[in-house]
Amino acid sequence: MNRNDLVNAVAHSTGLKARDADDAIVRTLHEIMVSISKHEGVALMGFGSFHVKKKSARVGRNPRTGENIEIPAKYSISFRPGKLMKEMANASPKVALSNLAVANPNAVRKANKT
């Protein structure tokens, strides 16, 4: 699924215009990135959580020359999927839809209409 597919799916399932769905998605992602830039985590129940980790500076080795190089400290972002996402990834589409019903009954009603 790419961005256009996601926008169309959100627009279809919510009844929003595609432009409004795109705006909502962009604003949501923007707020997640703002939180990450402040080195704060973001937790979305059932979906998963984003965490910022600090990696210390270290000495590495250039594989071509074998020379030692200094690798500076940096932050990295990790994502841990939530329980529902893990279950849906490993379930058949029919079971995944029933799991979704537990998390969001409105989404299943709309999905069944199509």
C-alpha cells in the first residue's frame, strides 16, 4: 500500500474527501515526527509504539582499507508493533477482520458494506 492507496482507503472508510483524508494523514505523521524530534516516544494502542534510542559514539573499521574511523553519536528510531498488529500480521484475512472488530467495530461495519 502506498500513500495514495492509504488516502483512498481512509477517505472511503470515513466518508471524507480524499483531500481531507490526505490532510489528516499528513498532520498525523507530522505530529509523530515532532514528538520524535523532541526525543519523545509515541504509543498507539493496538498499533505499536515508536521509541527514540541514543547510540553512543564508537570506533568502527573501514572495510575497504581496514582503517579505524570514528562513528559519531546519533539517535535512532525503533518501532515495536502492538499485540493486535502482530496477531493480524499472522492471521488469515477473515480472522484479521474479526480481530479488527474487537479493536474498532465501526471499521468492520464499513468494510463489510463494500
